[in-house]
Amino acid sequence: FYTNEDVPEEILNFLDPTIEYLKIENKQIDGDRAQLFYRLKFKNRPEVFTETNFATIEHYLSSGTAKGVTLYGNVLQALRTGGIIFIDELENHFNHAIVRSFIEYFTNPKINKNRATLIFSTHYSELLDDLERGDEIYLTKREKFIQLQRYSKTAVRKDLSKAEVFDSDYLGGTAPEYDSYMKLRKATEGAVNNAESR
């Protein structure tokens, strides 16, 4: 996912400032056969972890850092070529700042010069307020079956926060029903109290 031998220092520092480097080396072995080597070093630590499989290197990293390193390489490729990138649950393993930075690469015309497209799903409703155009947002609702609804086609005032509209279940099917919440809360309370009385 990277065209040069090193994962850019900037993404490593952004995701985990304790990493000194993550190098990817392509070496010839057994004549014509090539083998990738991943070399990971943390700052202020003498050892260098060398593996031939990125999945093994991921064991030394947090899940967010491993995902971020891979995702950043794919994002760079999409931005360079004007491609399309699909990400299911963009927020998994990331905090809001990291998620917003990845989205910003696609909304910033100085970075997204080739008109690359990011298509993502999320459970972070507050990200909806970062998107200016309602026709870019589709809500997934489950009623009898799964439905998509374009936000710009809803009868919602423009001055309302998209996140609040989503979280309040104003459109129906976007948040758990209050009755379901209360039943679950009572069941949880009962389960805890029954366990304590044993």
C-alpha cells in the first residue's frame, strides 16, 4: 500500500508518537523471488521488530495505529488517482480527531485535486454536521427491511443539527426506541439485583 520503502513519519507520529519508523523493504531471495520485510522500531527502545507479514507487525501496534497505517496508504492512492475508497465504520479504532482528519483530506480542494471520493459508514452521528451537503448523506434505517434515505430529501429545517436529528430519532428508525431502552434498562437492573441477592 506504500510505493516507497518507509511508512511516512508524519502518519506514524500522528497515530502513535512512540514509533520511530516502520520500513517496508522488498528483498530478492532465492534468485527471482522477492520477499517483503517489515521493520518496526519504537523510540527509546533498542530492538527492531522484523517480520515478513504485516499482520504479525500489527501485534506490536494498537488496532487504531495498524488500521491508520493501512488506511492512510489506501487514502493516498485514492487521492493521487482520483479513485474511490469505501470504508465500513470509519470510526472503528479511531477517535474523532483521526476520523475527521481522514474525511478532511477528501473535502479539502488543496489536497483532493483529483476529485477522489470517500464513501463511508459510521455510527458517529456528530460527523454528519461536518458534511455541508445533505445530498452526500444517506441514512440507513431498518423497519421491515433495510432502507436508505437521502438526508436532503427529508423535511428537516436546515438550521437543525444533523446529528441531533439523527440521535433524536426524528426521522424514525435511526435510534433505539425509548420504550426499548426502558425495557432493557429494567432488565439490566433486575439482572444485576438478582445476581447480588444470590
